[in-house]
Amino acid sequence: MAIRDTIQIGDSKLKQKNIAVRDVSDPKVKQVVTDLIDTMHENNLIGMAAPQIGENYQIFVTEPRETETRTKDQSDTLRIYINPKITRSSEEMVEIWEGCGCVANGSLFAPVVRPKIVTVEAIKQDGSRFQITADGILGRVIQHEQDHMMGVEFVEKISDYKRIMSKESYIKLIKPLPETQASCIITQKTVKQI
């Protein structure tokens, strides 16, 4: 188990070019994946990208877990994305509130408008290629982590800066709202080998 410090906004590592992984069996790549998962769990995040732990590889992980405030239909299993690429985005857009471990250690939330449904292609840790099409919180975290691959932080995409709030206020005021809960439900999740 290796929990790493989460790089905070303003650190140049978040803006550097992230290199494609050439060999998924490389011990360094395996260690980055393990560290990402451990650090994501330790910080109670639902996704994490390699640059967030200071490693400029094209790797991210997602795992929106069921919690007191996240229902089963808003959760998904642990997924590892190596060399991810979003291949399709819906024209329909949706506003979902986002936070990030890189911004005030995850204690800042704000609304971000993104495509409702996305398709991403990536490589698994075993070297096989897969494609996933998703909406809800899974589609959202995929887009958020893919932005990290491009050196983009969610604060650059906030739709209304007047609505920024602390994590505590978000959990109390926004997360319980029916429209917030509905926008996070994963209604589409198609995974296939390619």
C-alpha cells in the first residue's frame, strides 16, 4: 500500500504533458496504478489521475462507491484506464457539481456543464483494450479525469463561479436535491472488449 500526496492546483506537474504507456507490465506503471487506487481510497475520491500524484502518465482510475450519500445506482466497480481517449460525447449537456482532490484537498465544489454521455476507449492493466459508454456520475468522473490527461483542472470549466462552495455546504445544500441525485444516476453503462 502506497498512499501518495495529492498534487495541488498551481503545481506545474498538473500541466505537463502526460506520456502514453508503452508497456502495461512495466513495474513503474504497475506501481503508479497501485498508488492511484490506494491514494484515491485514502482520500475518499471517486477518481484519480496519475498527474495528481506527480506521475505524468496517461493513466486514471474510477470507482464511484456506494456511500451514505451515493446510492447503488450511482456507483460502479473499480476501473483502470491506461492511454484513455474519449471517442464520443453526446450533444445533450448536463450540469453536475464537481470537486477535486487537487483543489484545496477536495474541499471545494462547483457546477460544471459537460456532455451527458461519453464513450472512452482505454487499455486495462492486463493489456486488453476496452470501451465504455456511460452517463451519470461515471460519465462525469471519466470526463473529469480525462481532463487531467490534458492538463485541465475542473476550475477552468466552472459554469457559475458565484455558486462555488465548500464540500460541507455542497453535501448539506446541493447533494440531497432530487435534481442532483437524478443527474448522478448511471442509466447507461455499456462495457465491451475491443
